[in-house]
Amino acid sequence: MRRLITSVIFLALCISSKAIEIEKDSLAFVNAKWKVTGLERGAAAMYAEIRMFDSQQSISVIKYPARRFRTRLINSPGDQADKTSAVAEREGAYAAVNGGYFDMAQLLPCVYFRTGKEVFGQTSPSEAFRVNGVVGTKDKRGRKVMISSCSPSEYEEIAGKWHSVMASGPMLVDEGEILVPQYTETDENGKGIDAFNDYRHPRSVIGYDDKGNVYLVVIDGRHPGKGDGASIYETALICRFLGMKDAINLDGGGSSSLWSLELGVLSHPSDNKTFDHEGERTVPDIIGVFR
């Protein structure tokens, strides 16, 4: 009985400590010196460098009212693949973030990707550990962005009537609830050791709040002391701090890039290993925002 009581007390202390850390990080996020630039039709670009999670976070955000813009999933495979900014400019977009997971050798989507009735990719078995959701648009005009938890066997059931759909993941937030654990796998000291989920990397996200705003977010990473990157759980916390009701993780790492027509590349892509705006990777798909 004494051992049980001791375990319960230890668990309560851990939970309390975790809550205190989240509150501290939330305050750091809110009180950060955000650089906010107004864009057209009520959209805004936001950037901040924040000391949180005992790390240095560099966060870029584009927030826009879905009803005033059109959102499109853009497939640009093989020889058509290019940097997020270049594909966006070529397509006449107003803003864009990199899209989903892809085969780096062939520059083709390696996840389910459909526009209208045309299917461009299927989710490969190697992506099953992280792909548990879909993002897309309900209507052809792209005025209504949709995000939902979804297994590969449920694509037609859940997203069959959507105009466009791309599988991705992990799902980060659903109806305001964080879906991912703090650590996926731990060592004997309680430290996260899962390379994809628990280590800090550049991350890209799309999500929305309950007021009709869509968020495109890039968390810089692989720039020690400037942009340390975030774990999947830390990424989900940032989504909640921004006010997102639903959010899904996109392809990250060297693919992470956020761009707008007026400001250019907002984030600090890591492929050139320099903390600047020049290190974009060639990708075969993006999420574009149009006026």
C-alpha cells in the first residue's frame, strides 16, 4: 500500500510539474515580441523568436479568413517539382506552405492525394506510423478547408465527397484536444527517443480555429540556438497556443517553408544549413492560398 501511495504521489507531482511548464511556455508565447504584418483581405503574417520548451523557437505564421481566399492542394510532380515559393509564384498564389510527404528520388507524393476524381498518390506502408489524417477542401472553390483523423481504409468514407484531399499526419489537434503524447518512446531516464516524434525538427502545419481562420505555420529547426525545432508534442502545443481547433502535421525537415507574395519566404528553411531565407528544398506538392 505504501508503494502504491508513493507511486500516486509521484504521478501527481509529474502532472503538476508538466502543467506548470505548459503554463510558463504559454505565457512566453503570448508575451513574445511578435512581428505582425497585415496582408490583404484580413490576412496577416506573424513571426517571433521565443525562448520556450527550454529551447529557442523561431515561428512563422500566415493566418487568413477562409471565406475571403481560395485554398488549393497543388500537385507538381517530377520535372515540375520546385521550391515552395517557385511553385506558388508559378501558380499565381498569394501565400503557400509546403505540402505532404513524398518520395525524394522520384519527387512524387507517397501519400493519398486526390483532386476532383484524379488520384495522384497512395499512402505507402512506410508512412503508416505517422499518416493518420487528411487535409483538403470541401468545395471546388476552396473556401472551406477540412481536416480530419482518417486511416487509409477510411479515405472514401471520410473524404470521399471532398473536392480535394491529401493524407498527412500525425493529427495534432482535434476539436481543441491535443492528440499526441508528450513522448512516443522513452529511455530509462524518461527522455523521448523516437526520432520522428520526440526529437526536435523543422515542422510545418495547417490548421484552423472556430472563427473561420486558417493557419499555415512553420517552426524552424536545425539551426541550433536560433531555431532549435520542435517535437510533435511541442508542435501541437504551439497550435493550441495559436488558438487552433484542428491541426495536422505536414512534411517537415528540409521541406518546411512558408511563403507569401508580399514578403517572400518568411521561414528559415534548413536545406542550406544557414539561418536565412534561401534554403528551400524542391518539393512536388504545396498548399496554396489564392485571392
